[in-house]
Amino acid sequence: MCAIQSSGCNHNDGIVSVTAFEFKQEIRSDSVQLLDVRTPQEYAEGHIGGAININVQSDDFQALAIKELSKNSAILVYCRSGRRSMDAAELLTKLEYKVVNLKDGIIGWRDEGLPVTTVETSK
């Protein structure tokens, strides 16, 4: 993967980590799946448009990932800062998914002025 080859593109055990700008370019591809691995509350407070949410810290993360994600296209994964998404990327890679990680998470995404979507929750 990593359509844009630059100094920001790092590889770790088959996992590609990219900058927010590179991640945005990858999202434009038709054959990718966007995965937010934060908590549902974090997701609701602001996520990248089109992302599905599977909390990497939940006990059923692997089962949900297998159910929801296709191995036919790359998974673009992110969290808040890049730590949890790298954990998720490692798990997904072991399950033979192709994974691209957002290096600095949604913090880096927002720092670049890129848009996020919020979810209206009823209280």
C-alpha cells in the first residue's frame, strides 16, 4: 500500500504508518475500509467521515473485525494518537488484513485542519 512514497511513510511488520495528508490520499481510493478503533464515546465526539467504529479495547474486537471487515481491501485504521491503532493494526495484520495506520491519530488529522464528523446522541 502507501500510494504516496515519502519520508512520512513508515513500515512496521507489514504495517504502513502514514501522515494525515497521506492518510487522506489513501481514503480517496475506492477499495479501502476506514476503521476508528477508539471508544464509542470518542467516536461520537468526532471521527473521520465514513469510518466504522470497533473499539480495539473491547474483548470482542477480533470477532467484530472478522465479521465487519473484508480482506479484499486495505483497512485504514486510526485512534486518538496512533498507539491503539498500532495495536489494532498488529492484530489485524496477524489475521492477514492489509493495514495502513494513521501515524498521529485523529490528533494529527485535526492538527492538519482536516474535517471530522460528529454523531448526535440522545440523552
